[in-house]
Amino acid sequence: MSPEPSKKRTNHHMSTHLITELDGKVALVTGGSRGIGASVARRLAHDGADVVLTYRNNADQAADVVADIKALGRRALAVQADSADAAAARRCVEEAVAEFGRLDILVNNAGLGVLGPVEQLDLDDIDSVLAVNVRGPLVTTQAALAHLGAGGRIITIGSCMAERVAFAGGALYATSKSALTGLTKALARELGPRGITANLVHPGPTDTDMNPSDGPGAEMQQGLTALGRYGEPSDVAAAVAYLAGDGGRYVSGASLAVDGGFAA
């Protein structure tokens, strides 16, 4: 009769460990006030991390996420920073370290989408999207590398459109997100000797304010997935948590699709 109680104790211990496996870690999530970023921030806090999140405009939304994290018993800080501003993209790292003394996990989530025919894209569109989606992750990662040590994780949010552009109008957005594949692979190779991993998560159609599941293009997007439906921000957050946690320690330079089979 003795093995059964022992088994129960082991399972209980494992579940407790999973909830707090990021205990003592500090994470920075750019664009963490809403949508996928907010879900990632909450999930990392649930798993034990203290979280710094950036926001561009909406301080109230950011404050709500901070309050949710603190309700979990974790520390949290919101920093106003526009990822299109290179100085701000670097400064948020320094503010995170100044507040919490370290940095272990960087989630490059802030993004900007502009869709439309190629010939109608003006230079402001092009410069804005590339500044946020490409230069932002690059310069924030540069700043983070002064603080990330062995076991550090860099996780960047890409897009299913980096793998498959299934409808017209996505040239600029797909270009910006495809660049992150090269960045992630290069970082993985360069930082591997330092024990730091770099990975990419490609969300598919995900139910957020920017792309609601009842929006004008939703039916078309759902039809392009293998599962025939939108994902939830928590689906993407779960993938980020995996890469940030113990399970992701031997994963680097990878692109993980959380897209309902959009790119299948």
C-alpha cells in the first residue's frame, strides 16, 4: 500500500514546482499592456517571475496588468517606452535592472502592423513598421545582453506571416517579421557559448483588440487555419512560458508556430 501515497506526494511536489519554476527571475515584456503581451506578462508572473512591462500610450491598461501581477504575489513595474524610439527601447532595460537588480528573460513582443498593397505603402509606413518590429527587438536585445547571464532567455514574437503569406497586402508586415528569423538564429549561434538561448514564437490569428475574432477579416483568417478558429493570447503565452522555463533549456534558434496550422 505504500507506493500510492508516495506517488501522490511526488505529483503534488511537481505541480508546486511548475507554478513557481521562474521564482527569483526577472522578465521584461515589451508591449505588455494588452493582447498577447499582457497575457505573456501575467503567465510569466504566474510561473514565478517578477515582470517589467512596457507600454506606448495606455497607462491605465498597463496599470491593470501590474495590479494583476502584484495580486499573484510578484513584483511588477510598467515603463512608458515607444519601441520605435531606439533610446527608449534601450532605456526600458536599464529601468528594469535598476528596479529589480537583474534581468533573466527578455520577451520582444511590441509590434506594429500595417497592411496594404505594396504600391500604396509610403516611407513613413515602412520606416515605422521596421523601427518597431525589427530595430526595436535588436536594440532592446543589445541592451539586455549587458545583464543576461547563463540561463538567460531571449524570446521574440514573430508572426505566422513570416512562414506563409496567404493573402494580399502583407508585404511590409511579413518582411518585418521574417527578419526576426535571421536575428533569432544569429543570436542563438552567437550567444550559445554564454548559455543564453534565443527563440521565436510565431502566433497565428489570435483574438486581441488588434485582430478580434469577430472582426471584418476574421472569417477569412479562420478559414486559413487547419483548426478553423482563432487562438487565444494565453496559447501564445504558454509557448513563451515553455521557452522561458526549464523545459526550454535545450531549445535555441527555433521558431515555434502557435498558429492553429496556418502555415501547415
